[in-house]
Amino acid sequence: MRPPTFYQKCRDQQWHINHLEHQQAQHIEQIRNLKDRLAIETARQSRVDANITYVAHKATNMEEVGGDAFLLRSRFFSLKDEHSN
């Protein structure tokens, strides 16, 4: 078998370069998408945490809340369940 010619080596090298550039572009796009998803999830999580903290504070002061204590406690546990999923 004959060794590859200069032209064949250049062609193969160019194919590999194009392949690596294509993979790099895909990875950059994937990183961008993951960053967007992380930002959305972080914002959603902070809203849930704020709701849980507010409801937990209200639930600990049940004497002051009066008849709404049961509603607050059930809201607290439903938010806590959403938070754990």
C-alpha cells in the first residue's frame, strides 16, 4: 500500500478541522441553552423558597392568624411538596 499523498493528508486534516469546529459550535450552543435553563430554574427556585419562608413564618404565628392557621399550614406543606419535586 502506498503512503497518502500530500493532497490526501491536507484533505483529511481539513475534514478533521471542520468536524472539530462543528462540534465546538454544538457545545457552545448547548452551554448557552444550559445557562438559560439554569437561570430560569434558579429564578423559579428563589420564588418557591420565598413563598415557603413567608408561609412558614405565618404558620409559626398561628395564634395571631386565628382561623386561617389551617389554610396557611396546608399551603405551606403543598409548597414544600412542590419544592421537593
